[in-house]
Amino acid sequence: MEILKLLVRVMIFLLSIIIIQSCGSNGWIIASIPVTPQDTVTNTVFIEIMDADSTVHWFHGSISDYSNWCYRHQRLEEVRVQ
């Protein structure tokens, strides 16, 4: 019985080494989509604006007088200075 347990442990160890090596050389694949260095998370600076009714909006980059993408609400929103 001890030999069987040892054999299972060795097989699990070898399988984990094979999996780790294949991920390291070829990169990660999630849902059949390869993950590249451009897909990694980087720090993004948002401009946070509070609306007249105390709703907070997050914009990235410069804010224009027409539609801007709000990252908090995931939609285009119009911004006007009052």
C-alpha cells in the first residue's frame, strides 16, 4: 500500500512540473485566448468627478465637452461645466 501512495505522489509531482514548464515557456492561455504582456494590469489614473446629485464618475485622460466614457458606470456620459 505504501508503494502505491509513493507512486501517486511521484506522478502528481511529475505532472505538476510538466504543467508549470509548459506555462512558463508558452505563456498563459485563458479560455483559448493567449494572455500577452499587454494584457497585464497596469496602474491607471482616473479623473474622479462628483455630479450635482453626488454621483461619482471616473474618466480617463482629458475630459471634453461632449460624450466621455465613464469607467465606473461603463457607458458614455455627457459632461458640462456649470
